[in-house]
Amino acid sequence: MSPAQGPAHGPAHGPEAVARAGNALLAGNFAIGCGVMVAAGSLNDLVASLQVPVAVAGQLISVAAIAMALGAPLLAVLLGGMDRRRLLTGALLWYAAGHALAALMPGFAALLPVRALSVLAAAVFTPQAAAAISVLAPPEQRGRAITFIFLGWSLSSVIGMPLHSYIGEAFGWRWAFALVALLSLAGAAAVWRALPDGVRPPPMSLRNWGSTLSNPLLMGMVAVTVLSAAGQFTVFSYLAPYYRQHLGAGAGAVSLLFLWFGAFGLAGNMLLTRAIQRFGVARCVGAGLALMAISLLLWPLAVGVVSMALVITPWALGCFASNSAQQARLSISAPAVAQALLALNTSAMYLGQAVGAAGGGLLVAASGFALLHWAGLAWMLLALALSTALARRMAGAAVVHV
């Protein structure tokens, strides 16, 4: 298959079938996003209930991210031949069982490995959902279809993060984890009903993987994801205790700040879905990275809840939009190896989360919250510089030939 051909399609599917599949995959991504962010959202109660320091509780984020980073490409190879209806439904059922079990764990030492195992489902679902919709959608709608299903992540930020925060503060972290289990069951049912049988993206050979991993342009794009995720999660992992300890925000104010962030995150992703065809994927990625850098640069100006809400607005607008644009950028830039790239990009996103959460935890343990935003800004500026350089190198090129 030549790079210009794109992924092979199975049986033709009409617009209504593609729309149903897109809505179901969006719902699945909503459950996945809620599960990925549940530890950060309920971190205050995890610290109090499990009686561990903030930096130690943050390991729930970094260890889970490492598991997802390693799992995404490995599981893509092992499970790449499966029918996507069964694979994606099974991943959500695993996710539900893992979060239900996590809610029953008696302490931190027992919770940590259960958390790491349960999030392997996220390593499967996120890239394979994008691969599935790439097969179902017509080539001219592929970029928009991918960004649409990633609206589920934005919705999880709008609804899930503030809900996790409130539930954690009011009822305890175990109920927040239990909610993720219920959402995952609902997502599994939606995916099973909506996806047709026989959705199988073309399998990736070792030669395809080798070509992908050895291509400097494609690996540069994946590196942008690592750098931007590290910049975000250096700060994002510790927002709940930061709001509590630095701003003096109560449970309601913390939840409102997460709700504010999520609402603008959703708005940014919706704007991206409309603008990506007009402005191009590279420009949309760069715009998202620049917005996030602005927030981290202005961070010292946030001295209260209202000023913090204003400061995080650009970050929220760029956060999910940038990641969705990255998925579309990779899929469009090298359609022949899109499945491998989407798996690697998911791995890169979670690797960046692990680096950011671990690095942020070390900073918090050593000097409190004062240096977090500067470290996050440094990562983000590196991501922006690399993304801009890659866009210039690819100017005028439709695809990367591998």
C-alpha cells in the first residue's frame, strides 16, 4: 500500500452508521478520560484517606501513565488483528472491572498495582478508537472524525474532573473510582451496539513499525506530544492540592475551577473541529501549544480563585484541542502507518504525563508549588519550537513517505 492510499476500508458504511459509531466512541473516550483523570481530581481525599504525602499520592498518576505509555504500542502489536467492536468493548469492560476493584483496595500499596493494570485499557481504547473511525469515515472526513471522538476527553474534563473533585471531597475517592466503573460499563454497551462487525484496520508489519520508528519527521511529531504532556502534567497533576493549599479554595471552589477548565477545554475542541479543515493540522497544533504556554507564563498573576480562572482559560482552550489536532496531524501525515502512529502518540502522551507527574512530585517535595509552572513552561516552549520546526520542514508536503 502506498502512503497516499491511506488505511484500507472494510465494507462501505453509510453516514448514519459512521455517526452512530462516532457517538459511541466519543462516549467511550469520555469514560476513559474520566478514569485517567480520577486520581488527579480526587487527590486531596487520596492524600487524607490513605495518609500519604502529596508527592507519594501523585505516583498513582505517574505509575499509571508509565503503564499506559508502555502498553499502547505493545498492545497494538498483540491485539492489532482483533475485530475492533470486540476489542474496544472488552477494553471498556476491563476498565470497569479495574476501577471497581480499585475502589475496594484497603491502602496505597494495594491500590497502586491495581491502578496500573486497570489503565492498560486506556492504552488500548484511545488509539484503537481513532484507528476504527479512520476505517469507517470517508478519507476526506477522517481528520474531523478523529477530532470529534476526542471531544469525549474534553467532556470528561468538563464533567468528570469537577465531579471527581466534588465526590472525593464530599464522599471519598472510592466513590469517584466507582463512578468511573459505571461510566465504563455504559460506554461498553454503547460501543457494542453501535460498531459494526468486521472493522479491522490493516495489520502493521514489523517493516511498517521499523519505517515509522526510523522516520525523523514522524518521530519529531510524536516527541511534540511527549513534551507538551510533560509540560501540562507537571502542573495539572497537582492542581487540586495547589488550589487548596495555595489559593485557600474549598471543595466547591476547587470543583468550580475544574469545571471552568473543562468547559473551555470543550469549547477549544469544538472550535478545532470547525477550524481544522480551514487552517490545517500543523497550525492548529501550534496554536494550542501557544495558548497553553501563555497560561503558564501568566501563572504568578493568579492570587485568588477568580484570577486563577482567568489565567487557566488559554490553557484550557489549547489543551484538548492540541491533542486532538496532533492525532489528526499524524493520521493525515502518514496514512499508511496511521495505526502505528496513533498507538505511539498515545504512548507519548502517557509518557509525558509520567515525566510531568514525577518531575512535579519531586519539585513539590523539594520546594513546594513555587517552581511547577516554570518547569511546565519550559517543556511547553520546547514542544512549540519543535512543532514549528517540523511544520516548516513539511511546508507544501501532503504526506510523509515511509
